[in-house]
Amino acid sequence: YGESQSVYFQRYGALGDSAGDIARSLFTRPVLVWAIVSEPARLRYLGGLLASVGGLALLGPELLLLCAPILAANLLSAYPAQYSGELHYSAPLVPYFVAAAIIGAARVTRSLCRWRLWPLTSHKQPELALGLVLGWLLLWSVGYHRLKGWTPLGREFRWPEITSHHRLAERFFRQIPKDAPISVTTALYPHLSHRERIYKFPALGDAAYVLLEVNGTTDMHPADLRRRFDELLASQHFCIRDAADGYVLLGPPAEVCVRQLPDEFFSFAQAGTRRPTYPALVNFANQLAFRGYEIVDDGKWRLTQVRTYWEALQPLPKGLRLWPFFVAADGHVAEDPSQRPPVVPLWYPPERWRPGEIVIVETVPWFLPDRWALAVGVVHGESWDSRSARLPVMDVIGARVFEGTWAVFP
């Protein structure tokens, strides 16, 4: 949102960030193009497209050439989802591969008939040849589906987990009039898409109600989502109708216009009885304690997220900023909250935490190097570079302290 040029060109890394630069690279930098296309993950993607039709599409190359631009766009992208074979990026390729496989099957069938590989009467040759080709196609299609499919027959099938948080959404759905135009965040959109008028937040249109899930999937930067929420409340056109566990419903001003999020809203950040997989202790100035962490690693998409556990040791001053970051093997900072701040402190800042309360703060899932270490610190204000603004480390268990203000876990 708010970009002057298409964000999709930015997915092509070293090839360029505009249509012209990318096109030039295809002809002037063939070594780089080949290095990208020949990466194992991309070759597996191409192999999967062919395996799904038993490789028969290779025998209809003239049809495959028609989809070459789309295939190249996926193969050359630096965005793994485009060459994963699991999302909508491959959908436009399917008709071409299927049509090419049909042509290829016909050509193989005719060739088998000409070769007369079995001593039978000639009128049986076409049926047997076609049966052999179809059997080959069925074997590959079912086998590939078993390996990569999402139905109960496939290895990727997972029963959806329905949590109390998911069930809570119904409470908010019921409060929105059936004929009211609405704007909702991404994860909620499919549940309400049967409505006549619906917008994906931050698009607002003529929406009378806005339903946000701040701890769910959105199409916005975390800070932009919070800023847009504040703008809607300040506009006097919306009030908070209900809020709980990260959901917040905005609607037309009522007789009593609520503009403060209730305590029930912050339950999504409160640990309750949950405890970290890797307990630890880092005491920052006897004000705030880091209690441990757990790793959520998505190997398929190469995304890593860390849940960190924090405890307020006393009432906290306004302006404290948690600083969980990642250090690469060579010692440089691989990722920090400056560009992708955690969601929880934007909505539930430390100054609102009650002493003794443990709060879970999750980092935004992101691409980290193969080897990394978690580091944590706390700073008063926005700038981590100001060492004097950092809270000093008083006690530590299970980590190494650097500069007296931050700790790294092995």
C-alpha cells in the first residue's frame, strides 16, 4: 500500500527491480539466470509440474512454449511461494501442462501402435497402447498426489485445528448486521465473503463496520495497522463495539462511544499458564525480566518466528521498547525490530503490564540465515543505537551478556 511502483518487480533480486532491468538481465546475464533456475528448490518445482502429468507434457513442447513467460516468472522469482508449487502462482500453468500432456499421450499412443511391441491383432493395438499410456499417467498422478497432495490421500493433509480463539470470532460475526458493508483483515475475509459488500482492510469504501484480528494474518505492516486503527477512532465515524483476545469490532457511533480497548482484548498476549520451551532469565534493571523463549520454524517457507516471554517486575514507565533481535554466525545483526516490530507491544505496551504478569511477544516471521542466535535487550525510546538509553542487565541465566545491556542465547 502506498507504493508508487509494483511490489512484484522487487521479487527478482539480482535480476533487477523493474520490467526493463529484468528483461535485460535475461539476455545479458545468462550465467546468473542459469544459477537461479538450477537451484535445487526450483528444479524440484519444475519436476513436480511435469510429474503431475507423468512427464507427458514434454512431448507437447509447442503448448508448453505458450506458458513460458509465466513459468519463467515463477522460476526466477526470489519469493519462495512462487516456485513452491502449492499456491495460486502455478494455477495459470495447469491448463498448458494438461493440454501438452494430452498431445503427448496421443503421440506416445501412436508411436506404440507403430512399433507393434506385442504379438496381437492390429485392431487391438490402439486400445492396449492407450491403456498403457493412461496407466502410466494414473501411476504418476496418484503417486505425486500422495507425495504433495492436500486431500486426505496426500502427505500434506492436516486436519484444521479449531481453537477457542477461532470460536470466539463467531461472537463478532453475529454483531454485524447482515446487510451492512464491512471491512475486515485478511484471515477473516473468507468467513464473511458471502456478504454483498465487503472490503479487505485497510480498504474501507462505504464500510459501516470494521473487524480486525490484530494477532492474525493481515496485509499490512504491524505499525501501519495500529496507526490506521487509531485514525479510524479519531475520525469520529467509528467506536469500539466489542473487543476480546485480539479481535476488535468498530461500528457507527452509539449513544456511549467507547474509544479505549478493554482488558479482555489483551488476553491474546497474556501467557496465563503457558511457559517457554527454553526457560531463561535476563533481569533488566530490576524492572523487566526475560523468562525464556520458543522457536516456531517453518522449514517449508524458510520463515522463523520466536515467542519470547517477559515479566514486569514492577510498574513500568512509558516508552520502554523490547528489543528481541537475531545475530548471525559472523556476528552481524541479521534481523531486528526496527523494520518489523512485534505486534504485541504495539497494542499492549509494557507500561500497561501488571507486575508479575507474563506476556508473550512474538517476532514477525522472517527469513533468517542458516545459523543464528537470539538476543534480547530493552531500550527506553525508539533508538537502540543510544547505549545510554538501554536498560542494564542485572542478572542472567543461560545467556552471555554484551555491553552490559543485551544478552545472547547459544
